[in-house]
Amino acid sequence: MSPESAPVDTIESSIEIDAPPARVWEVVSEVRNAPQWSTQAYQVVALGGRTTAGTRALNINRRGPLFWPTTSRVVEFEPGRRFANRITENTTVWVFELDPLPGGGTRLTERREVPSGLTFISTFLTEKLFGGQPSFTKEMDRGVSTSLKRIKALVEQG
């Protein structure tokens, strides 16, 4: 099986945050905040005011000296519960789920879903520029864990 046709795994990680879901939601549901925690998002320019269902954005991503643009649209927006953003170029969906914990905290789960498989251009560029899908997926998996730790720190420090 070639790297372009290899299955792409879902990436998922969770963290417990000492803050109520409403506070966590304030941070994760605004697409413009992504550069504060993401290991790849360098800048996000969203159309319109505060993020809501249907919000479209231009994202500038960075990996070392390499920068590249993507576009996205918010495809799920359930306040205090679930937020999902679909990347146009590769069809991935990045999801945040918030679950209340006893004592007032929140379990935050971040997940990358690939419901339609990756686009040809995405797999081609990942192969040529990022060392192939398996290594890039591992890197993104580590990035999700890092992102969650950064979100936790942002939320808990107020």
C-alpha cells in the first residue's frame, strides 16, 4: 500500500482542566485564539465578528521555516459542549469536546477526524514536504497533547 492510499488514523487526546466548561469554551471556541496554543497555527484571520457556526477563516500554518495557508469553516458550534472546524484543503475535521467533571472542572478532548479521507494534494504535499503521512500524523499527535497542555495553562491562569 502506498503512503497516499494508507489509512489515516484519528488523533485524539484529553486533559482535565480546573475550570468550568463555560471558561474553557471561551478559549477554544474562538478560531482566532488557535495561535496561542497550536503547534502549527501561526495566524488565523476569520471573517466576521466572534466565531460561530459557519465562520470561515484563512489560517497561516508554520512548521520550522515552512509556512503554508489553509482555509477552514466552523461546522459544529454547540456552546459549552462541542466545536468542530473543517479544513478545506485536506477535509480533516478538528473537534473540541467539553465534558463537565464533578467538582466544577472540565475534561477537554481534542480530536482530528478524517471522515472522507485526505485529498490527493494533501497526501502528495505531506509526502514531499513533511516526510510522509505516518511521521506527520505522529508529529500532529504530539502537537495535540502540547496544545491541550497550553489550553489548560491559558484557562487556569485566567
